[in-house]
Amino acid sequence: MSDEAYRRFKTWQICTTLAGYLSMVMAGISMTWPSPLTAWYSSKDSEVPMTEHEVSWMVSIVAIGAGFASIPCGMLADIFGRKTILLGTGITSALSWLLIMVTRSKWALFVAQILGGIVLGGAPSVAPIYISEISPPHIRGAIVGQLNTMFFVGQLLVYAVGPQLSYTNYIRACASVPVLFFIFFGFAPESPYYLLSKGREEEAKDCMTKLRGKDSLGELEASKQEHLEKDSMDKLSIWEMLKTNNYMKNMICLQILSSVNQLNGSATISLYTMEFLGGKWVAIEMGFITVVSSFFGSMLSDPFGRRPVLMVSQVGCAVSTILLFFHFHFMDLRNSKLFLYFGVFGFSFISSGMSFIMLALPSELFGTSLRAFVNGLTQTVDAIACFIALKIFFTVNITLGIETNFIIYTLVSFSGLIAAMFIPETARQRISQG
């Protein structure tokens, strides 16, 4: 390979990977961007005056958009292509920020949040499929695993930038991410596996050669047989397919874990840290810890296994939320702040392991014919749980006290521990498949 061809080859790899990563950064920002503003929106200084109840609806409604987008985006990616749907999430993200930037209406914020929810639901449904299909097998796990890290990078950007800027400049900073996404996505190709599934074999070969060289063409040949098997499976309904290979049991456990992933406090801690859990510096430190632990944690699930990491994550989250309960219940004690710091930072460190595995499990537990549906359903359940968690947080604060939330989160984590025990181990199977 000539130097020029090698440079072109590496440029394609870098741009495609960055495009997929930036889609997850957009999703992380869409989820967390109100965090520096939750108290400000209901204050007398707000440029968009709202009551506390309206703020709770505004931060929660993003999950509604995510819930409606998850399954359609996953399935439409099989019809129109991975790149097309990811490009659509970028356009939707840009529109949401434009709407927030040019208006000062709470109703416009609600609409923008629904648009942001489409990004939050669509990117995690499609980006893992896209990245896994363009990545070389020997580093595929590491590259796909960092999608979760990039979601937390989006959150960290919110914590670091939001408190330092004016409202208008903060929204402009958030809007710059979809602009970067479009720049890198202009160089990104469509998935060669999608092209092959549509009978565009020559385009698929050309794309695969540009991405990974001619040596990788054997993967496409092997994929032909998989598509023949998929065609025979497509004659069965989703219900009939779920009744084979323990798929139904796996589906139930997966959806329980998906709910736990939000109802254990992840959604509320990420959004309300600045207002209730220590302010901007605690939020920045929490975001940094989450990014670092996600980066290294995704590398541990292969040698240690998915199920052990899931189980340890559930126990760790339960211990962390108990510490946060102690902080709020015994606030008059001299050292109650220690409970806060150990609780927040411990939760941030341990919960990211579960988030990565939840992205990987749908593809590892289910056959090709079910993956798009299962991934979309998992993201939908995640979004519904996120909405419930965010909406009831404020209500529980008023009626039962903020510490009650953390008792609920602890019980939820223990229910996740039970579900994790029934998930089959997939790490060794994945390693053996290369």
C-alpha cells in the first residue's frame, strides 16, 4: 500500500470512528444540558421563567422523545442505512439547539427537549451497530466500548462549560457539537454490511477496502451466508423467534436491567448534582470520574465477564445510594459531607460499567434477525424508566424528603442484582468468535 493510499485508509477509519463517537457526545449533552440551569430556570433571574414543576417536566420530557425514537431508529437503520439515520440525529440535534437559541419560550423548550430526545434515543440505537460494522474485529470490542465513554464525555462537557458561560453562549457551545459531527460525517461511508444486505455488493467491497483493506473482504463473503440464514428467520414472527434459544428469558432480564439502569439514580444524579448534590465542582469531578471509569471499565468486562461486572455494579450502586441517604438523613452531623462525596463519586465510578454492558448485550444475546428490534426496545424501556425517574424525583422531594429517593434507588439496584444473576455469560463467547 502506497503512503498516499495508507493515509487515505487511516483518514477513513478516523473520520468514521469520530462520527460515531460524536453522535454519542450529542446524546450525552441532550440528556444532561439542563443540569447547570435547573435552579436558574425557576429563579427571578431566568430568561425563560418557569415554576419548579415546569422545570421537572422540561428535564423529564427528553425521555419521551427518546422512547418514541428508539425502536423506529433501530429498525429504520436496516431499511435506509446506518449513516442516513445517524445523519438524521445530527440534523435533529442542530434543530433543537437552534430552537432554544432563537426563542425564550418554555413551550419552545419542551419541543426542543423532544427533539433532543430523538437524538438520545436514536444515537445509542444505531451508533453501536454502525461502529461495530466498520471496526476491525481485533479492536472492535474496545472501540464499541468507548461509545459509552463518549456519552459521559458529553455530560462532562455540560458540567465543565455550562456554569462558566452565559445562557446564550452556553447554548451556542452545545450547538457546536452537531456542527463538528457534520464535518467528520462528511467523510464517513455507509456500513459495508448494510450495503451488502441491500444487494450492493460492489459498493460494499469498495467501502470495506477503503475502511480496512483488501484482507477484510473475506468478512463480507462470510456475511453472505449469515444473510441467507437471516432470510429464512425473517419468515418467522418476532414472537416465534423469541420463543427459541432462551431468548424470552434473556429479553425479560435485559429489560429489567435496562429499567434499573435509570431507576437506580443514574438519571437524577446526572441531572441534579449541581442543584442538590454539591454544586458545579462536585459535578465536574463526578463527570471526570465517570469518563475515566467508563474508559477503563469497558476493557474489564471481557476478562472478568459481563455477569460478574453487572452484579458488582448493582451492589456498588446500592452501597453508594445508601451513603447518599445517610448524608441527607444526618445532615446535622459534622462529617455528613463524607457520605455525600463517597456516595456521589462511588456511584459515578461503579455505575458506568453497567452502562457499557447494556449497550453490548442486545447484540450478544440475540441473533441477527432480532438485534435491531431488541436494541430499539431496550432503549425505549431505558427512556421510559428515565422519564419516570426524573419526574418523580421532585415529587418525592416535596412529599417524603429527598433522602427517600435514595432508599428507592437502593432497592432498585438490588432488584437489578437478581436479574443480573439470570443473564447468560457472553464475554467468552464473544472472544471465541474473534
